[in-house]
Amino acid sequence: MSALLLMAPALLLLLAVFVWPLLDYAWLSLQAQSVFTGLQPEPVGLANWQRLLADGRFWQDAGQTLRFAVVSVGLELVLGLGFALLLHQRWRGRGVVRTLTLLPWALPTTVMALGWRWIFNDPNGPINALLQSLGLASVPFLASPQLAWQTTVLADVWKTTPFVALLLLAGLQMIPADLYEAFALEGGSPWQSLWRVTLPLLRPYIFIVLLFRLAQALGVFDLVVVLTGGGPASSTESLAVYAYLNAMRFLDFGYSATVMLGMFVLLLISSAGLLLLQRRVQVRA
Amino acid sequence: MTTPTTISTTTAAAPASLRLENLGRRIGDRAILDGVNLAVAPGECLALLGPSGCGKSTVLRLIAGLDAPDAGRILLDGDDITERPPARRQVAMVFQSYALYPHLSVARNLSLGMEVRGVPRGERDREVATVLQLLQLAEMGQRRPAELSGGQRQRVALARALLRRPRVFLLDEPMSNLDAQLREELRPQLRAILCGGSAPVVYVTHDQQEAMGIADRIAVLQDGRVQQCGTPQELYQAPANLIVAGFIGRPQINLLPQPDGTVLGLRPEHLVAVTEGGLPVRVLSREWHGASQQLLVASPQGELRWTCAGNLSIGAELRLGWAREHEHRFVQTTGQRC
């Protein structure tokens, strides 16, 4: 009884900020609430959910969101690990570089996205100006569907690699130096020590990074809205952007809630998958 | 390794001897080590003894190649290995923290080194099984280091060092994380396993009792210099200076400044009650140790420590004398024996 009492504040907080909004959305997803109903909720049963399953744009966006998340988080992990290893070494000027590395992450996403939009502007941005001065044709970075999603990934990687590097650097600092020394004395090369000592001991931190970053990337919103607006032809549209459009542009709140919940399910599945993977890896190691 | 009881395979094929020549290391303006000369014969166990910060761990790290000296040479079997990277020195080190890989089982902790050196799997498994048997760890192979007791961890670290087949064994305070009783139990075991092979052993400790118990010779280090190097008996019977005199022997030696500019050193166990002559003393405090009692007595020359077999109470007055051969004399200004 006293245990419940002691947990009560935390439980109440969870209920207020997590369970209650979720239930509210679940209820809203069972209503029609749009311009056609005079913005008043009307129960429609599972109609919104049936629409969702048949909605090509939802599935296209789900695919795009997933691709964006996997590719950008993958790149961030590899680059972030590289930076973390570099910043973990002792060298002159390391402190300054550590601070500089963090700058992109400290920048508000909107500001950063505006910056990239200018850099990749066709034909007036600096990159295209450079290409033109070299006598090359300018590239429609944000106007071609293929290039636009790659540009979005680039901007996200640029901004969040420092965050990944920071978390992994913290992990590296938790590994006692004498493990590396013992390994070196046993004849291990630095490359072997990365695979045999560093990475296995960094595993918990890598999972934390993946969990944080996947959840964030699957909910990507501001970067897309500012950089491409979801275009061209919805080719960079994420689920969060689609949910936003449903609510704020199409004024279809019931369906927007359904899209949001669909996205939530996607997030839940990927997080659960990751946690299962972590457990299996731990058991095997 | 053919049978679990042989220890011949735990050492390198060719006998090795270790020689440190004029070794120096500085950090900034501070000299950590200053002109250290030491030699360790094959199979000999040398203890580096000194207070914390005296540079004894630095000596080990220089031999292992984990730090580089600013001056001097390290010779192993005549080869100059001063510039050689740690991976190619073929030395084994038991770390104070044991430095076991926390993510690997005991068996994998032991085989990892052989894996990276390209030893085939079958041979690895055989060697690990043998050394686990030798160190009474046979049941522990599948456990993680976190699931072992301190003593077991220490033995795993030792097993890993044995499997390296090193040309030198280095041990950095290997007992300091164990309780006193276990330490005493393990000392003879450690000696049996490490010493008497064909590899020299360098053993770092700040505990003089441990050093005397385990080592063939002891080098007392202070302020980055070797103060004296010799057998435990030599260090006890003829300490070269006041530092060594104060460090070897428990309870600590009594040092009495004399009017002629010397310091008279008298060990507490060499004082005896006499009826005539000697110093008049009065008992100030006592600790009873069973076989003897440890007394602090006041004399005209200052307070003295006295190890006494009898049973005296506080306030008792008597006279203390000593045999001439037990007198140690040092120059007051330099601290050197005279």
C-alpha cells in the first residue's frame, strides 16, 4: 500500500501527460469531426481506421518516414561514433573542437532548416553558385523528389550527429583505460581493440542512441515543414506532417488523430523491436 | 601444457632477464622517476616497495610500454625494448583493478588474448581449461567477472597473465583489493605460481609485509629514486638510510637524534628490560597482541615503541637496554647509514 502511495506522484504524472492524451486521441479517432460535421464530434465507429488502411498517402508517408529514420539514424550512428572516438583521443585543441562540434545541435531546427534551404536553393544558393562558376549545370536539390529526400537526410545528419557523438563520448569515458592497456599487452592492435573492447562495452549507449534518435526521426516534423514543406509532390512528407495537414489544413480532426495513432503504433513496434534485439544481443554476448 | 600441475609452460621458452638502466620520467617539471637502475634475474621476484606516489607503478608501466621513459633504457634478455609497443613486448601485467573484460565470461576473458594472437581454437580451449584447473577456477568458466568474488577475480587476472607466456610478469598491487586474511592465504600460492619459473617477476606493493613475504629482493622507492635494493634480510638488518629504516620493519624503528649529529635507530623488538644501565622509561600506553604487547614508553630521549613479551601495565617504570649489534646509526643531515 505504501509502495503505491510512494509511486502515486509518478503514476499521476504519467497518466496526465501520456495515458490521458492517448485515450483522448483514441476516442477522437472513433469520431468524425470535420468541416462536414460543423467541427462537432460525431461517432462513426471504425470508419477512420478503415480509411487509414486504404489510404495510399498514409502508407507512402509511412514508408518515407521509415526510410528517412533508418538512413539518417544509421549515418548519424556511424559518423557520431567516428567523432566520439576522435574527441576521446588526447590532442591539442580538443576542448575547442568538442564545443564547436556541438554547435549544430544547439541551433534551433527551424533556423538550421532555413539555412540549408538557402544553401541548396536553385539556382541562387551558394552550392549552385559554386557549381555554375565551375561551368556546371545547377542542381535542383529541393525540386527533384530523389534529391529532396537526400537533402533532408543530409540536413538531419548534420544537425543530430553531434548529439549522437556526445552520448557515445560519454559512453567511451565510462570504459576504464586499463581494459585497453590489458588488451594491448595481450597483443591486440588498436583496430582489434575497437571491435573486441570498445564496441561491446559501448553497446548500451548505442542502444540508447538508437532508441532516442529513432523515436525522434520517426516523428520528424519541423525540419520537413521548413526545408521542403513535404514536397515536391509529397515525396518528403512525413507522417507527422500528414497528421498536421489533416488537422490544420483539411480541418479533419478525427482522421488526423487516427493518422497520429497509426504513427504511434509504428513507433511502438520499432521501439519494441529494438528492445527485443537488445535483450537477444545481451543474452548471446 | 600437458598436465594441470606443471607450471613450466607458464613462462617463456628462453630464460629472460630484465634490466632497467638509468630510467627517468618527468611530468612537466616534476621528476616521477630519476635514474632508476634495477636488474631482475630469471625466476626472481623483485618487489617495488614504497608509499603511494613514489613512482613504483610508473616503473611497471614503463616496463610494459604503457608509458614512455624520458631517459634510460629497458633491456629484456639483452634486447633493448624501450621503443617497442606494448603489444610486441610479450610482458604480462596483473592490474590493481584486475582489468577483466566485464562483457565476457571468464573463459572468454582468458582466451581473448590468444584469439587476437591467432592461436587456433582447439589449443585455446585446452589452455584455458588447464589454467582454470590450475587456479581452482574450473567451475567459473561461464561466469561473468561481476559474478566472482574479489579473490576469484584476482585469480582470473593471474590466469590471463600466465596464458600470455610472458618474458616478464608485472603485478601492480594485486592484493590491495582483498581482505587481510585472503591476502595471507594467497601469498604462498602466488609465489608458487609465479616465482621460480624462467621469467622475472616485478611486484609492486606499498605493504612491506607483503613485499617481505613474497619477494626474493626488495627495492625501496621514494621520490622517484631507488633508496636501497636487497634481500628482505639485508634491508632489515642494514637499512641504507632513514627512509628504508622507516619503511622496513613493523612496528616502525625508533629514531633517536644524538648530540654528535647522528641518529640512533633501534627496532622495537630489539629493546629488552635491563636491571642496570640503559634508559629509564615509563609505560604510556599499550596494545595487547597475544604473543606480545606493543608499548609506547617515555624516555629522556623521547617516546619509544617497544615490543615486549611480558605483561606490563600503564605507568610501570623500568630500564630498557639493547645489544650493540642492533644499533643502527645514520648521519642526521643526509640520512645515510654511517
